Amino acid sequence: ATTPVATSHLDTVQKAAVLRICTPGDYKPFSFQKTDASFEGIDVDLMTGFSASLGARPEWVKTTWANLLPDLAAGKCDIAVGGVSVTTDRQKRAFFSTPYMVNGKTPIARCADVAKYQSVAAIDQPSTRVIFNPGGSNERFARANFKQAELTLHGENVTIFDEILANRADVFVTEAAEAITQQKLKPGLCAVNPDKPLQYGEMAWMLPRDDVAFKSYVDQWLHLQQAGGDFQRTMDRWLK
Ligand SMILES: O=C(O)C(=O)C[C@]1(C(=O)O)C=C[C@@H](O)C=C1
């Protein structure tokens, strides 16, 4: 049974004039924590505008992929962002905004190996060292799809790409937007067919469950950003 939301986050955020935003901050181009501890990325820019629309300042609450949903559900933040995939598992315990991006699982590997990793079956060979980060949809995808390949769980999402470059791993299957971003940042690495992902996926912001007033506001704000062009300008700034 669900309990009705007594007070909407729509009201509490405006009253406090603070929007608490959970994010892992390890995922370019969506949300990335810099060495000075500040955050940058698509979701960070969008959250700046979104909190301003509520007369609130953004307050970033750093978490992990494994704790993102538990932290949101425990009320440690008002919204969870940073390149979050919509999954039916999460949907059972949280609301999602309207998806703002279609993404999908895309391999990234040393450029010389791109021809070898064109499909799940081609990757899933005993000779392939698949690397992945814990707690999110990447881990779920790797464990569900790779039964023969050698699997390495790597705790630090940000250093996975260097592991492949250093030839300590062969391939990472992640979201297309990350594969495209990292191939630009790391010469020698190539995204494998980012326009034809191995699995369809959508990205959205995760919201407290059952808070319909807050979700309606988030969706309408997003819709107006998209219709007015500001959303596309933000995407282009990070993805072009
Ligand atoms: O779990 C999710 O929602 C994600 O899309 C996050 C996720 C992942 O799947 O682990 C996606 C790409 C990044 O490499 C880090 C985290």
C-alpha cells in the first residue's frame, strides 16, 4: 500500500530555498566531481536552472550508484541525477521524470580491437577481459550478458578507461554518451557503433515515489526547456 504524500517536495524545496541533489559524480558528461569538489556536466547545468526556477540553490549530496536509490528513498535528497538509467526495478521504488535522452549500452575498447567487439556474443569469449563499475545498470548488463568472458569489477568508474588503455582490460560496456565522451578524452579508445547500441536505454531524473505534484512540475519544466531550445543548447555544449 502506498501512503499519500502529505507534503510535496514542490513545497518543501521552495520553503527551504534549497534543492538537495543526490549524484555519484563519476560520470561524464552528466555529473562529474572535479578536484576542487565542485560538480560539472549536463545534469549539473540543468539542475542549476531547475533549482533557480523554484527559488532554491542547488546543494549537491555525493553518493554512489549502489546508494543512489536508497539515499533518495531515505529522504537524503529531493532528486537524484547524474546519467541515471530508467529501469523497471528502480521504477518500483521511485518515480522518474520524463526521459530526456535515449541512450544504450555501447562497448568502448582500444581502437585496434573495435572489429572484435561488434556484438554481445563476440565480446562474450573466454579471451575477452570485460571491465565494469559496480552498482548501476552497467554491472547488471555485464552479469546478465557475459558468461564466458573474464569479468573484472573495478570500483572507480573514472579510471576504467585507463585500465583498457594500459591493456589490463579489453572492453567496457557502458552508455553511448559516456563511450562517445571518453573516446574524445582518451586517444586510443574508440566507442563501438554508438549509434547502434547493444541494448536500448533511457535516461531520466529519479524522483521520490508518489510525489505527483513534484513530478508534474519537473516534467513541465523539462518540457519547456526542450521546447524553448535551452535543453538542446546544454546538450550541445557537452556532447558536440
Ligand atoms: O545505473 C545507472 O543508472 C547508470 O546509467 C549509471 C552507470 C552504470 O550503469 O553503472 C552508467 C555509466 C557510468 O559508467 C556509470 C554508471
